[in-house]
Amino acid sequence: MKAPVGRAGTHRRSTEARGIRAMLVGVLAAITLLLPVATEAASYPDSMASTGDSITRAYNTGFFPYTDNAAGSWSTGTNTGVASHYSRLLALNPAIRGKNYNDAKSGARMADLNGQMTKVVSQHVEYVTVLMGGNDVCTSSPATMTSVAAFTSQFRTAMDTITAGSPGTRVYVVSIPSVMRLWSTLKGSATVRLVWSLFGVCQSMLKNPLSTAVADVERRSTVDQRERAYNGVLESVCAEYRRCRFDGNAVFDYAFSAADITGRDDFHPSLTGQKNIAAVTWAAGFFGP
């Protein structure tokens, strides 16, 4: 025969049972909250779009010179040699096949991103890349570069548009490639310097490329600092949105070589450059290792 349990023992066991139940409820709640995040991180999109400028249009990399070549784009391109984000995602999720929209436009500035995002909203994609700002820094002179305040406002407006219009879309924001590195990498070539001068390429940075005059050195520093400020804006504004991810300056910090730049204009990425941008951004993005 079991000994009778006293009231104190019964109360203690009841309290312990309630404590265990409360702990289990808490654990289950935590697991429930984590499940959507884990599921989303492991899933791949069924559709995607790209926004930006001539870099994302793979300008001057196709058969016909001085034209766009969307197939060579680091983001949504189909050229197998580039191994774009789209190509990589297609290998992981065949459902994305044919649903890759390149909404970038050669010559675009940050002021144009909102219009591109409006188009992205209408396409109902699950993933969109942003590489914008090169034309805000590469102008005729430092005085004509976009102000940091305007750049910030324009980018936030575009982010508000995609977030409100397509709240489930993951947005991947890529840093602007370093124009200071472009200058330092190619300035030693007389042919390149001639092209930069004749066609007025990015004169805010590339004017008088061999000059060591104080005014030219300071001009280059001013442009570099403005670009760094732009990338800082991309990072800080992106952080305000739950489904936005910045590349951590992976592209800006990428030590590209002359092979990454097309010899047709000595400014835009070559197909090799597109391939390397794809690899660098993939590694720093939503789906990379």
C-alpha cells in the first residue's frame, strides 16, 4: 500500500508540473517563431528581376559593340559562361525557368530606381537585385555628382515602393564598383587614357589620369569619398527593411583586374567581369555559402 501524500507534497508536485508545462510551451513557441525564418532561408525563388544601369545590362559585351547584352548579365543573364544568379538558381530550382526579368536601363541613376521597382512590383517576383549608383558618381565633374541627401531619398523611395507593392520579395542590394580602382588599374595604358579622354568617360574621376597636381589628387579623393558615402547609404537604408540584404561592400572591395574590363570602352565590365561580379555577389548574398 502506498503511503498517502501530504498536502505540501501534492502542492510541490503540482507547481513543478506547471513549471514544466510552461517551459515546454515556451520552447514550442520559440520553435514556431524560428520555423518561417529557417524555411525562407532554405527556399529558392520561383522568379526574379534585376534593376540598375549598364552594368546589369552587360553593356558592350555582346556580338554587336556598344549595345546592351542582357544575356551576359551577372544577375538575370542566361550566358552559361557568366553563371549569373539566375543560372545558379535555375540549377537549384527549375521552377524559375523563364521568369528572369532584366529591368535595368543603361544610363540610369538612383533617381530612376523607383520607376524600375514599380515595374518589378507588376512582375510579382520573389527576388530582385539592385546595382545602382555608378552613374551618380561617374559624371562630368564632382560638382555634377548626385548629392548624398538626394541619393538617400531616392533609394528609400524605391525601397518603399517594392516593400509596399511586393512585401514578400527579397531585395539584394549590391555595392557600387570602385571607380578609384578602375583609375588605378588602367591609367598606365596610353590607349585607355586616349579612350577616356576622347569619349569623356567618367571625367569626375578619370580626367587627367596621370596628373599628380594637388587639384587632381583632391578631385579623385572627393569622388572616392562620395562613392563610399553612397555605399554607406545603400547599407544603412537597406538595413531598415526586413527583406533587404546588402553585400557588405563585396563588389566595392573586389580587386578586379584589367581582364574584368572590356577593351571596347575601357570602362564597363567584360564577360569575365560579369562572371566575377556574379560569383562575388552570390557568395555574399541570400543563397551563397
